[in-house]
Amino acid sequence: MSEKTPPTPLLDELEKGPWPSFVKELKKEAHRPMVQDLLGLLERSYEERVGHWKHGGLVGVMGYGGGVIGRYSDLPTEFPACSEFHTVRVNQPAGLFYTSDALRELCDIWDRTGSGLTNMHGSTGDLVLLGTTTDKLEPIFAELTAKGWDLGGSGSDMRTPSCCVGMARCEWSCYDTMNACYDITQEFQDELHRPMFPYKYKMKFAGCPNDCVASIARSDCSVIGTWKDDIQVDAKAVTEYAKNGVDVQGEICDRCPTALHEVGRQD
């Protein structure tokens, strides 16, 4: 590890432009030895166009087979502070609702035991804690569970179920996605923590066909709410839209896949 952040000319290119940059976020934490070496290792990967993470065996916590993803560098002598850089997945609350106190609690634990880097959230849904060492895994697990948190899924198990905000904040939700997600999570605790499948299995709950949780793209079992009653139309509101210049026929009726709708005249 160097005394200061190593030069990263290739990574610096990813700080340019108006878009969010993970490199900027990494550099904010570059006072930590682990993150300094992480920047150096990543710059080396960009230079050589090859990844320097390897599979070095399985790591985890007592009693669980999932929730921790082991990650080791193949350049441990050059970048010793990130020779181990394990990922911890934390089971997120349904709908991703957190209090500020809960987030501070998680960050305090991670500041003491890991790199301080997080991913909010992974594609599966977990709150992801990026970068810690093997000797810190059990202390992290003990602190998390003491505060009421639990690990998510990884490997060939039932991955952490996730859902959209559903009826909590969305008028389009056709069922209570948060309740369904919570029930399934509780029902499949054993399958979630102890891999027993030939391959991973993901479930996501979307309140309506807008599928804001990307269940079709990111899960094996999509539970999508659909409307099962007569279509409800506020005729007065439609008339008002038309008066204000909205092309109701072209923008709405003609785009209906069933072609069953047309604008009626109201004289």
C-alpha cells in the first residue's frame, strides 16, 4: 500500500462528464488503505485489460451457506490491503424503505468492520457491503443480527426476494407487493440461507405491468399484478384532456393492443 492514492489516469477518465461516477465515490474513501489498494488494483486491470480477482475458496458465517461472496486478489503482495475483499449481502426491507437511523446503524457497523463502500442496491435487491476480510465476517454477522438485520442469499439458493413499493406509495399497484415479499422471505428462510438447489432461484413482486422492479428481466418467478375488472374510464376527464389538446384517439386508443377502444362523441 502506498502512502497516498496511487495515480489512476485511466480511472480518471470515468470521472469526466455529467454522469455519476463510481470512481469519484471510491476516491472519497481513499483515506482507507483497503480503498487505496482497490484503486491501484482496478487501474492495473484497466491497463492490462484483465480482471485481478480470483476464486480462492468459499467463505461465510457459521450456520449459513449464503450471504457472503468470497473475493481474493491475485496480486496480494502488490496490493495487500485488498488481498481479501469479500462482499456481504444484507436482506433489504420490502420496498427498500429505511429510516435514517437504520442507515446510520448499518454504516456505523460497516465503517468499523469493512471498507466503508456500499452498493444500494444489487440487482437482486440486497443492500451490498463491499469489501472486508475473513476475520471480520463473524463480527459483522453478530453486529447485524443483534440489530435485527439478516444476510441475504448467494450461490445456488433462493435469492433474496424483492418488490416494488407497491401499495405503500403507488396508485397503480394491484396487490400488496410488500406483504407478499415479506411472507415469501419468511417462508423460505432455510432455502435462502443454506444453498440446496442446482442453481440460484429469484422471485420478484411487481404491483402492476409497469414492472418497476424489473421482475421479468431479473428473476425466475415474476409475480405481476394485473387489473381483473371492467376498465374504468372517467369520461369527463377524457373530454377535458381532449379540449386541452391531447390526441386521445392517437395517443391512447390507437395504442391499445386489443384495438377495442375508440373516442366517442359527446354532443
